Amino acid sequence: MEQIRKWIRENDWKSMGIIAYYGYFAVNVLVKAFGYDSSDQIYKFFMLSGVILLGMKLVTTRYTLREIVVIALMLGAGLFIWVMTKKATILFLFLTIIGIKDVCFRKLIEISVWTRLFVAFIMVAGSAYGLFDIGYKTVPNAQYVEVPVYSLGFSEPNAAYMTIFLLLMLMLYYFYEKLNIWWFFGTCLTAFIFYKITFCRTGIIVFFFAWGIILFEKLVKNKKVKFIYALSIPVGAIFSFVMMILFNSDNDIMKTIDRYVSGRVYILGKYYHDQGLALLPRNQEYFYASYHGLIDNAYMYILLYCGWIFAIAFFAALCVTLVRLYKAGGYKELVMLSVFALYGIMEQFVLNGFMNPFILLAGVLLYPTMLNEISDGGDNGKISNSSNS
């Protein structure tokens, strides 16, 4: 017993908790990178392991009274949404943000880069050598001509491209200060090759948009102009909302927009006109009563599933996060958030902190000292967001 007490006294529980959080994050990035979801047994095993590691982080961290109050509100909202909608995305997002105290954000990006690079190599090489099903099929292009596509061991070609897209975005952020003409041509060539393999139009468009705003950020020196990045999420939310409530299949312009986003606007419009909006989260079965398809738009997913009250609070928090990052000079973080804000119009994966780690930057609202790492340029992986508690 005395040896146990001595071991407890001599060990740094805070550091052990931080290491556990890195393990939690790495495990979840790994299973997401391989494309597993809650229907897979292996996903459930790794999820349980991750939850245990997250629990270690939470119980070894000291919180202030203010933080405890906010955490209680977040957990209450997350649990209520989970119970009502049967979807745990928001709950796990909140848990991941709650656990991020004293953690180096740049280290999370580093974990994501190397994990996703490993998975991409395994899946592409494995498909090329027959270890995985290469997933050949044909899909119609804009001229309704069938073109060959490959899923490279993933469930769909879009999932394969998503793996490459996320890897490229993470690398562009991680090596942001070193980006040059060679990075531009190298990443563009990679993105184009996998576009030809998967025919993922959304991914390639957003990728070139990303390089466009990266170049803009690097070339424009006026800091006031860069505030435009802080408008990305509100613009995406307003655009999505307007498209949903005004959608008219007889309008040629809206039909064109809907075609370019693969019918996503039509689906939103049908749900809105059939079921309207609510103040509070609604049961998932309510949507199945008149099912029109998956709600891929992340903004309207929050509004339709979680209700007005939570949606307004959620997007307000993200907008305040953008402003805080802008004031701290976190322009490369704002660039990445702008990229995923655009993708959020077409995909809801941006709400997942293991696929879009930049949404975890909302933690600056709960732990303001996280901004120290942003303003210090990452501090080369050192823990710089510890709180005085």
C-alpha cells in the first residue's frame, strides 16, 4: 500500500492525462481514417478504448468554477440532443472540446497528419496490389457520360477522396509557413490525380478554393481585410438557410445550384416544407415519417435536428471563436475554418472533431489561454494553453 501511495505522489497526473487525451484523439482519427462507423464492431471497440482514455484525461484535469459551470451546460445540451436525436456527434464534439484543456493543438494536427498519411498509404497500396477491393464502377459526368471511378478499399469513391483531401488540408496547415510553389504544384497534382480516380467534384472544388484563400492570406498584408475569414461560418449558415426556405424546383437558377450540389438543396427544401422547424431537438423517427434523404448540409443538420435554440447558440459560439482567432492573429486557423465552412454546405462531417480538428478551436471560449498557442505560432509542440487553476 505504501508503494502505491508513493507512486501516486511521484507521478505527474496532469501529464498522464494529456498523454491519454492524445491517445483518445489518435484512436478516433485512426478509425475515422479507415472509414469505420458506429455499425462496425471494430469501431465500437476502439470507441470504448477512446472513451476510457478521455475519462482518464477528464479526471486528471483541474477545472475552475467557471469552467465547471460551462462544462455542465455543454454536457447537458449534448446529452439532451443525443437522447432526442439518437445521434452522438454533438455530444462527442463537446466531450472532445471539454478534454482539450492543457493540450497542444499543433500536436493534435501532427497526430492527424501522420495517422492519415499511414492510412492513405495502406489503402492506396493495398488496393493497387489486390489486398483491398479497388471498388471499380462507373458514374455519369455532367454530360451524362459514364466514367470509371474507384473507391480504393473505402465504401465509396467520395470517401476515398475525402481521405486524401483531409490529409492535404492537414499538411497545408502543419507546414503553412513553409508553403511555396513546389507545395502548390505537388498538392494540386495529388488532388487532381485522385479526382480523376474518384471523380469527387466537391472535393476538388473545395481544394482549389483552399489554395485560393491561402494565397490571398499570404499576399494581402492588410489585417483588416483578413476579417473576411471571420465571416465564413455565418455566410455559410445564412446561404444554406436561404437556399432551404426559398428552394423552388421550377426556378432555373435554383435547379442549377441544386444540380451542382447533387440534390442537397432539394432535400433540405422538402424537409423544411414537410416538417418545418422547431425550437428544441426532435426525435430522429420524426424525420423518417417523410424521409427525403440524408441531410448532408452541416448548418441545416444542426437547425433541423437540434432546433432553433441550440442552433443559434452553437453558431453564435463559432462566430465568437472566429472573432477571437482573428484578434489573436490566427489567420492560418481562420483559413482552414473557412475551407471547412464551405465544405459544411455540402457535408456534415465538418462537425466531427476527428475529421475536422479545426472545429476544436472553439475551445478558446472555454479555455481562453488556448489563444496563447495560436499567437505564439504553435510553440513547436509545447503545451502553452494551460490554465491557472
